[in-house]
Amino acid sequence: MFLRYKAASKSLGSIKRFNSTLRIAEEIQHALNTHQPVVALESTIITHGLPFPQNIQMAKQVESVIRENGAVPATIAFVEGKPCIGLNSSEIEMLAAAKNVNKVSRRDIAYSMARKLNGGTTISGTMILAEKAGIKVFSTGGLGGVHKKAETTFDISADLTELGRTKVAVVCAGPKSILDVAKTTEYLETQGCFVATMGPYGTNIPGFFAVDSGVKSPYNFETFGQAAEIVNSGINDMNLDSGYLLCIPPPMDVALDSDYINNIIAEAEKEAEQLGIFGKNLTPFLLSKVAKLTKGTSVDTNLQVVFNNARAGANIAVELAKIEK
Ligand code: PSU
Ligand code: MN
């Protein structure tokens, strides 16, 4: 499969052959062939991250934001087992409304394909498909990470190991405070993932809802061009087998007060523990509980953060395409 993929990236004829596994929308394939900027988008945020019907609104609007900023959007998901790079609007609506969609990280890919399941791809799953399609920039909302009490539960998101092994730059607003941000940062260092936050030297990693998680960012960048240069050095020049986490702090006017959101998160965590929720169900449970407890405020912030990251992702992809030309 890997050899076939390698061969596929060389000529158009064999790309077609690989397409029998990966379905790449024509517009996206054309953009990739002609070195136009493309930005990958995940679909777990549609299927498990946001409530219906805001998830449909988000999925469509985020594609418009990518286009307005000069790049081609590539929403990634499994449709009846087929790994798809680019969805049409009826597929987005189907995934957003369906109840029994699988949540697909690396370990869930083969099963989803063999059983012809619909699947929303997490950051981990999306990175894998983006890399196979030749997409280097991926924008999303919040990152999976090391859960609190991971020292006893071992609950560490597959997003982090993927960031250690797959050549894609993930643009996000940092880990939500449902996670242990300090441990997440340590884990990413062990994995060899480059982590930087947009802002002057010394700007901390954002905490998704909060501008500042209190955890020092290993690196900073001040322009989209600088971010693109780093990604270009690592992927194109050095061909390192690892990822890049580019954190964009949420805009001040949409960020939530840390104490307010942390109290709500603590309540959601308590309930998850009482109900014995664990594994792949934990993050979706916490997100929907937080949405309920904030009466939708967290969802509004979530949407604005996703669009803000999409703008950044598109701009980074545009700058990277300039360097690659
Ligand atoms: N964090 C969010 N919103 C999300 C997710 C995480 O704030 O929608 C989703 C992403 O798809 C991420 C996944 O990759 O949850 C991580 O799930 P887990 O914690 O089970 O690895
Ligand atoms: Mn987990």
C-alpha cells in the first residue's frame, strides 16, 4: 500500500489507481497537482464535537472561510467505509445528522473501511488521510491530549502519537482545559512534535476557551510566513516523520473567563466519573456536557475559534505554497 502510494504521488495515471482507495474530490486533486494551497478539515468535530444543527452550519461556513482566505478546503471523513478527501453538502448533512457515525482515529480506520461505516475523523484520523492525499496544512478547533488523572486512567489521545509520526501541520487553539495542558505539552515533546504559539516571544500556549493556558509554549511565531517556513524546513527540506502543532490563541472578544469555564469543566468531569464514561466516549461526553452547562455559550465560542483557526490555516497554506513554487 505504501509503495503504491509512493508511486501514486509521481504521476497522474497512478494517482487514479490510488484513488480506488482514497476518494479525492476533483477540485482538491487539481489544486494539489498545481501546487495551490489546500487546507484539510476534520469531521469528528461535526459528528461528535458540536451539537446538531450548529455542526452543519460550522462545517459549511468553515469551508467558506478557507476559500475567502485563498485556499481550497478538504473536509475529510469516511463515507460508507470510503476514505474521502472532500465531501459534498449532502454528505456533510448526512454525517452531521446521523446518530451511529464511528469516531475514527488511527486504530479505527481499517475496521471502518472493512465494515463500510460512516466515520468522523479525529485529528489523528484526519492527519493520516491528509498526508496520504499530499495535504500539509490542517486546521481545526481543539486538540485531543493527556486527560487529567492520566497517570491512573492512561487516557492519552491518539492525536498526540499521530503528531509524533505524521507530516502534517495542525492549526488549533490548543487543548481545552478538559485536558492537562502541561502533561500534553510534555507528551508532545517526547513524541518529537514541533509546538509553537502565534504571538511575540514568551506567549503561552492557549487553552482553547482561554487566551492563556498558563503553560509555556516551546516556540512562538509572529507571522503566517514564519510558520510556513518552519513547516517547509521540516517537511520539504528535512522530510522529518513528525507533525507540527501551530496554536492560535482565541480572539479576546470570544474567549471565556478561565474560572467560569474551569468550574463547569470540573462539574462535567465529576459526572463523567460517576457515570463511568471512558475511552473514545469521554471527550464527546465532556464537550456536550460543557455545552449544556454553559447554555450554548461554549458552542458559540467554539464556532468562532474554528473560523479563526481556519483563517490562520488558509494563510499558512498560502504562504507555504509560495515557498514551494
Ligand atoms: N477537542 C475539542 N473538540 C473536538 C475534539 C477535541 O475541543 O471536537 C475532537 C477532535 O476530533 C479530536 C478528538 O481529535 O476529539 C480527540 O478525541 P480523544 O480525546 O478521544 O482522542
Ligand atoms: Mn482518550
